[in-house]
Amino acid sequence: MNKLFGITIILTVILSLGVFAKGDLIITTGTPEVLLQTGFEQDVFIPYTITNIGDEPVTSRFSLKMPQDNQWRGGSANPLYTYTGDIKTVGGEFKYPQGVPIIGTDDIEYFQKAVSNDIFQKGEYVSTAPTITLKPNESLPFTVADRGFFNIFSVADSGEHTFTYVVDPDNEVDEQDETNNEVTVTLNVSAPTVVKGPNTQFKLSDNQYWFFFKNLGDCVDLETPGPTKICLVSEGVFTAKLTINNEQVNLYYLFNIFSFDKQVENLVLSAGEDGFFLTYK
């Protein structure tokens, strides 16, 4: 009995010393923000933070997957590339020379240089990506609205959408709990097919519209200043056939890069990269 009691004490001491301790990654989200529309898709910024709530440090590339509406989109992303010089500002200036921002256990931000490390092998494939080390209770924030942070989703249809983050989707990190690496946000998003000026994002004056059609046969209703219904009949590389209040109009352009203006009574139309522009007099 005394031997059994002694063994129990030894095991308790070993466990308390953290012999079997591991790191544990969780991911949490901040407040979503619907960004200004810039094209036929509506961008939604969802900030997120990865935290190590385990008992041991975690060295990882912190890979990420971003399913949308329960559909997996491509492979894993490696957001730490943002901080290594691979993603630069216009003109080649490095955005983050100080390194990766880490929120320490005292809630004070400090910076850590990312290093390259072969940390994951699947069959014959070895994945190389920047890594950092998160100590217990330290966090890696991705809370700035920047496409380089892989924290922006895009939707083309209005309605309720689900946006999901999965950290360490390939189980590269041996964790205390492998079931808490995912978070989902459900949000009702409006993705309009018509934008009315004034709008600085589309450089629209108050007498201008930007609009697009999702399918052939679709129509938009505008006020120019009277009721105007424009429908898409057909669309090719060099021309789009529209109807304006049931009158057919051909609009000529080159690969959506250059467009010839088309005037119909008080309306002037042209094609853009993601849709059509209309000015009324």
C-alpha cells in the first residue's frame, strides 16, 4: 500500500512539473466590418487572434484555412509571410521590418523576427514557411484590415453567410486539445449590384451609377432622373448588348480595359473592369 501511495505521489509530481504538458492553440474573432464596395464582390473584414492557452511554447507557421459558407477555398494559407518581406508596399518598401507583433502575457505588444523552418512533412512533401514561437498565454493578432493578413472574405450574393477560420488545419502542432482550433461567424451581408453616386470609392458624382449583372437577362432599375430599366442581353470580349427601356444598345469595349462611350438621349454608358458606368444629364 505504501509503495502504491508513493508511486501515486511521484506521478503527481511528474505531471505537475509539466512532463506531459503541451501547447494549445485557439482562435477568436473580433467585430466584423463590411468594407466599402470596390467591385462586384462585397468584402468583409473579420479580425482574428491566435492564442496559445497551453502549458508549453508552440513554434509553428500558424497555417490557416478560411472556409466560406461551409465550402473549403483552396489550401492552407501562411499569413506569417506578411511579416517576412515577401509582401511589400508600393515601391518595394518593406512594411514590417520590426518583425511579427506578439501580445505578451502582460498584454504589452512586442516584436519577434520570423524564421524559416521545415516544420511539416506529409509523405514526400516538406512545407517550408516562416515560423515564430508563442509562449503560453501569448497571442498573435491579425486585426488590421489588410489583404496581406488573410482576414478578408468576399461575397457576391446578398444574404446570410458563414465565415470560418481554422488554425493549424493539418494538425502540424501536437496540442493538448485538437478540437478548439476553429471559429465561425455568421453575418447578413448586402452585396448590391448597383452603387449610386456620390461615391469616392468608385469615383462617382451624384449623377452617376456603377452597376453589374450576375447573369444574362438580369436587369437593374435606375433613376436618371426618370425610371430607367437596363438589362443585359449578351456579353462578349468586345461588346455588350443591353436594352434601355426595351431599346437595344450595343456597347463596345476592349477586354473591359478600354471602353467607347455610348450616348443614348441623356445617358452616357461605358464599361469598366467589374461592371458598367452610367452618367445622366
